[in-house]
Amino acid sequence: MERDQLRFYAMSIDDLGQLMEIEDYSFPTPWKRAMYEHDLTRNEHSRFFVIKNRETNELAAYIGSWFIVDEAHVGTIATKREYRGQRLAEQLVAYTALQALNEGMAYIILEVRVSNAPAIKLYERMGFERVGLRKGYYSDTGEDAILMTCTQLESLAALLEIEEGSN
């Protein structure tokens, strides 16, 4: 896949078919379609973005977050198997940081499974710091979550390499 064909878009209901396929193999307990539908249609705080091929409309990766007061809270992020290793998760976090800056957010916060070493390494490389541990956070396995934050939204946004598309 040519990277110059990839673009950011606001997630839409039309993306959910492809998204649910990625969701199902990416997480032990995937979100239900209804959860995405609710956030996309009824939650004024949700900010969900996708990276898609602008020519084929293929969904490559997605992120879901909520902007509340001064906090951008990332709740989900995943990349399609064929696109892994292309730094799309980094690009999604950077794009979310740009949107957070534009809306006056002060920081990004997220939880990550203690066993997800690749994600932890990515977030630390991007400037996130470990600020806490949520014991038994993941109800599917009882696994703990590391709570991480980043206040350097400008530095995160500067990592952007993929352009924004128009819906």
C-alpha cells in the first residue's frame, strides 16, 4: 500500500462493517457495534477517526476518544493486520493530539494492558508517561492497566505525516 494514498477521516457509521472485522481479531473482548453507533450518533464528546485508502475506501486503522473538559481520553485504537508496522497507530495518536489542541484540550490520557509491551513502548516513545496502575481494569481477563498521559500535544501533533481527507 502506498502511504500517500492514506488519509484521515472522521469515522462514520459506514466504516463500522470494516472496523468490526479489525475489532474482532484485535481485542479479547471487542466492543459491540452498538457501542460505536452510540458514540458516533449520540455522544457529543466522542472523537473517532479512521485512516483509509482514499481510492479504495479500505479502512486501515482507527482510534476512538472522548474530549471532556480539558482531557482527550483514548478508549480504543487498532490497525488492520495488513497495515501493521507502518506506524499508523502513531499517526492516529498524533492526529488526535492535533484535534485535541484545536479544541483546547490540555492532555491525552489512555489505559494500556500491562502485557501489551509494543503499545507501551510506542506510547513512551511518543512522550507518554506512566502515571498510575488500574488494578483489574480489564474485566475480560482481570489484567491490570497502566494509566499513561501526555501533556506535550504540540510534540505529538508534529509527528503527523498523513494528510486529512474530505468526507
